[in-house]
Amino acid sequence: MNSAKAKITEIQATPEEVAPASGFRVFNRIVDWITNERTQLIDATERINEVVRKSGIRNGIVHLQSLHTTTAVFINEWQDALLHDVRTFLEDLVQRGDYWRHNDPVYSDCERKNADSHLRGMLMGQTLCLQVRNSAVLLGSWQSIILAEFDGPRSRSMSVQVSGV
Amino acid sequence: MNSAKAKITEIQATPEEVAPASGFRVFNRIVDWITNERTQLIDATERINEVVRKSGIRNGIVHLQSLHTTTAVFINEWQDALLHDVRTFLEDLVQRGDYWRHNDPVYSDCERKNADSHLRGMLMGQTLCLQVRNSAVLLGSWQSIILAEFDGPRSRSMSVQVSGV
Amino acid sequence: MNSAKAKITEIQATPEEVAPASGFRVFNRIVDWITNERTQLIDATERINEVVRKSGIRNGIVHLQSLHTTTAVFINEWQDALLHDVRTFLEDLVQRGDYWRHNDPVYSDCERKNADSHLRGMLMGQTLCLQVRNSAVLLGSWQSIILAEFDGPRSRSMSVQVSGV
């Protein structure tokens, strides 16, 4: 679509940066949060950067995985007005009040009646993989790492794995 | 949003676990499925764990990629009632009966009329990256790896790559 | 769901392919685009393959990260009619004309009034991780890598990291 019109140019290419052929390592940490609302967005950027710094890995990948199906991890700008819109949008896209079998005792033994939380978590995803450059998480100027709680208040854990050299 | 109110504490941190600086390996496998309905959800967790065990890699990353645009791979709880809701939700979010150019012979030579399948696959994503810990896929208690067929019945392939030490 | 009926067979398994235990490397590049419409889809497949070839890495992972919250990177078939449907679907799912706090001067100092762009970018995701096999990006026959602009025209950058052996 419109590909013909797209002016695609490689404006700038960083000098080749090839890490030395040795020293591959894997560093694992669990990071925990206590949430205090049913739907809550948390800025996880600084916590993740802390883990990356501790890992001593300069160049590679950091993989984040929230260990709960009713949560998510994604990127967006951390601005109050926008975060309000994110919440509104997701609550509107998946309506808590709709009929869901997961909430119906005839079909399900789940007492939390949290089908909406599951569907929001599935849609947004529970994993996020980011680049590590110069011992920090690579993020654009307006990108923050957001942990989303969709069925709080709860105690939540994220597994953080840094790998590289 | 509510960040000020969020009580964020690092309750527990696993002891530093740094894998030895040698032995990085990459292990590749193709795993196949035959589906028998247009929309079908398949629990792929055990198959993926089998590949991870065979790889001999203890610590690292497993990357899953379904090789078809009308499929997806994601995480959710494997519960019948919820899986019914997942299917209902996705079929409602992208309506098969809506007008789509991809299904219109004036614009498209695709005879499968599967625009809805493409849009569902795109929304849910065809790749998933998970951590490998102690020679197994790291998953929370209620997390299963789900392969979604959106245009079956078909024969489907997933490329599984395990890398690490 | 229907898992009992699913005939799951491992039709074909590639011979074990284990890369040698040495030579792990990381290769980084920034790739830039100039977009010329508010919503625009760009086929990035060839550009990414070019980076992978230059990296000299045969077996591993390529990680793509668009550095802007109002963009996304995902996989779909590159067909004009379908790309039109993708655009229509996303513009319908997140309505530009709806009330959003991010666009309201009472709550936000953002002058771009681009809440819809943020929500589309968040939904589709700004990162994509793919396998590198035989010095090329692994993609199914109909899979293309698509960079989506949701708030153009702008100058956009994607960080591409190839790691492996």
C-alpha cells in the first residue's frame, strides 16, 4: 500500500559494531510488583534497566515475561492522559459485562469471573524482547516499558533474562 | 496512571545466575500440525518442551514462528470455557462477513476469501519468544503456548529455534 | 478447544542442526525511512535481509525495534487489497474522531492529537523477533515484514540487531 510512493532511503547507518566472539552469558532475575487496582499500568523501565546494568552485559537482548495470563507487557509513551486512554480503550474493546463462558458456573469453575482480564492480557501479550546496547535497554525517546495489571490487586512476578556479551 | 499509588517493591530476587561464558549453540526444528477446523486452538506446550529438552540447551531463549500468515502463536490459560471465549472474541472483533477487498474478485485474486483470517493472524502475531530455564520453557502456572489456526483445515508448520548454553 | 479432535503429528523433522559452540556475535544497524502519509505500510523485508547478509551471521536471531510509539512492525502478506483492509481495520478499531484525553488540551500538552496513532502502535507492537537461518531471515512463503506508520509524514528509524553464529 502506497509502497510505490514511499521514499525509502538509508539516511544513516551506524558504523559496524560487531561484538567480540566470546563471553556469551545469560543472566536471570525475577522482579516483583504488588498492584492495588483491578486495572493498573506501571512504568517498569527503570527496574528493567537496573537488571540490565547488574547483568554486566553490554550488547544483546533482554527478554521480559510476565508470569500471569491476566497481565501484559508492552511499550507506549508514559503520559497520564494517554494512559487513561489506553485503559479506556482496552476496557471498551473487551467488555467486562458481556457474556463469557469463563464467567459462567455452568461451564467454568473459575470464581474470579475474569474472562475480560484474560482476553486483554492475550491481546497485548505477556512477553517483550528488547535490545541491549551499551549496557542499557534500547528505547526511543518516548518509549517506556509498561506492565499492565488486568485483574488486581495481586502480587505479580516478571522474569527478566539478559543474554549477550 | 495510578503510578503514584502503585506500591512497587522488589519482594524477592533470585540469586544471580550467570551461565558460563562458553558453549553458545543454536538448535533448529520444524514442528508440524494438521488442523481440522477453520478456527482451531491447539495446545503446543508439550511439543515445544520436547524440542527444548532435545536441544540440550539449559539456559537461553526458544523462539517460535508459525510460517503462515493466517495462524498465530500466543499465551493463555488452557481452559475449555475460556478457549470458547477466545474464539468468540476474535470472530467478533474481525467479522468474516464484513466487506474486505481481499475477498473481492475486483481487487484480489485470492480465492480463499480469508481476509478475516489474515487480520486475526496479524493481530495476535505469528512469533513468540520465551525463556529457557533449567532445560525447560519458562511458563507461569496458568500459561500455555497456544497455536491458533484461523483458516483451516490445513497442514501447518512452526519453526522452533532454541539458542543459549 | 477441539484439542481432542486435533490430529497432531510430527510429519517431518529437519535433521538436527546444531551450530558450533563458538563465535557468538552481535551486529547492530539503524535503518531509516521517510514516510509521506499519515497511515502508511512499508515492506521492510528486503532491507532487513540486507542487514542480515551484511552481518555475516548464519544462524540466530534478528530483532527489529521501531524507535517510535506511533509506529509498529508486524508480519502479513504483502498484497494491495489486503493492505487496504489492514488500514481500514485498524482505523475502524481505533477511531481518530473519538474523544481521547491525549488530544484534549485540558489534560495533555500534545499538539499532534495523535491518541489513535499511539493506540494502534501499542496494539500492533513495535518489536519483532525473527529467526536467521542460512544467513537469511526465516519467513513463510506469504510472510512479509511490514513497518507501519501511524502518524506520518515523518522520518522513522528502526534498530536492527542480528545475533548468533
